[in-house]
Amino acid sequence: MSRVIRAAGGLVFRVTPKGRVKILVAHRPGYDDWGLPKGKGEKGETDANTALREVFEETGYLCRIIADLPTTRHRANGGIKEVVWYAMRPLPASPGFVVNSEVDQVKWLAPKTAMELVDYTTDEYLITTADFKTLTRTSTIRLLRHALAGNRGDGSGEDTQRPLNKKGRRQAAAIADTFAGADIDRVISSPYVRCVETARPLAKRVGVKVEIDDRLGEEVPPGSAFEVVSELAGYNAVVCTHGDPIVQILKKMKKQGATLKSAMNLAKASVWEIDVVGGELTEARYISPPKV
């Protein structure tokens, strides 16, 4: 029986502003070959962690896993090399490529060009069979209701300018602690101050700016907030808004056949976590506010 060598790797892709898919391929001078980044696992490592580590070590890109891909097998070093593959997207905070001991060059290429360049039939197979139409629109979106703020109508000025109170600021910090490791790509907020102040600590932790979208405000046309969420398919995003827009989004999801795993809870500083697969909002789960 042939010896099996276990490894893992990533089909790393990104989407250009014009909606075109680009794949990351790497050149190893030691072998003078082009291929998808991969490598052998370390003791105690899961396949997924191996893949993420190898991609980062070889290419400089911190990534998040989108989906499992087929495992490939080929003969190598007198045995069978079995590679567990994952589809991945780079995170915003990725430092980017630096020449290292294993890889001296990387390229972002269209799938067809990448397939022509790589030196291994297993890599060609992965690129050819990948369903990028689904992968580019698969992600997790979190609807975050703003944290506790001062009382409405307390004489402090326009309601849009009402800031968080002391407990609300603690809630915002706790939310940042909770989701800092959730591979967040984007943070989008209602223009209301209490929403921006809720979102800002998390955005700072994950290395992105808070994007303001007026469609997430309180008095906006029905369906506006759902448009925002639909446009975010493919991004791991946090959307900070108000109770009414969240209700509208969840009701529209349910009407379209999505599953709500909890009752319609809407506590301040709570989160609804939505699975998006191929652009479809499929399931939502409620996460209670942090205890502060």
C-alpha cells in the first residue's frame, strides 16, 4: 500500500470592481512551477488551518474560507499526496505578497489564464470545476442593532445625533471583541450617530472603515435596507441599523423561503447572523446582546 502524504491548500480568488474573478497563483523557484498554494500540515492542525497557514506563508494573504472543494490525489515522493482544498477570499487586512523562501512571484489571473499557466492537472481541475457564480455570492452577513443610547426626546438635539450611553459604549466594545475574529470584510452603518458609534470599534479591530448608507436609516422606504443586504452577497459584512429595518429584512427573507432559527427578537446590541449561499439569504440565527 502506498504511503499517503496529507496536505491542504487554497483556491484563492477575488472579484474586481467590474465583477471579474481573479485567481491567485504562485511560482516556486525551487521547482520552477506555477500552482495553487498548498502545503503539509503541522502536528495538531486541522486541514482548514493548514490551508490558511500555507496560503499566508507562501503568498502573504490572510484569507477566509468560503467553501470546501474536492480533495485531489497524485503520486509524489514514492507515495500518494492527498490535498484537501478550500475556496478562499483575501481579507482586507492582508499584508500582501513578499518574496520568501518558497515563492518568488504571484499573479492574479482570470480563471482561463490561470488554468493555462499552472503546471498540475489537479490545479487545472479545481479551477475548471469551481462554481464561481455561487462562490462569489456566498458569505455571512450580520445584522447588528445599535447599542443602548440616550433616551429619545431628552432634549439633546436631533434624534439622528443621539449618541450611545455608557452601557452602550461597553456593548459596542464587547461586540468588537466577539466578532473581531469572524473574518469581516466590510462594516456598513446607518448614518445615525448611535449606529456609527456601535459599528466603529468593530471596524477598527478588523481594519476597515465604517461605510455609511442612508438606506439603513429609520425613516426610509420599505425594502431599502433589504436592498443593502442583497448587494452585500459575497462579503462577510456587519450591517448596523435600527429595529424596524431589521424586521423588514427578516420578514422579506422569510417570505422568500429563508429559515429563521429564532423568534423575532430585537434587543439593542443583538445580532441576526444570516447565511448567504449563491446570493440567496437562506437562514438567520439570533445572537443575544453581550453581557456588560
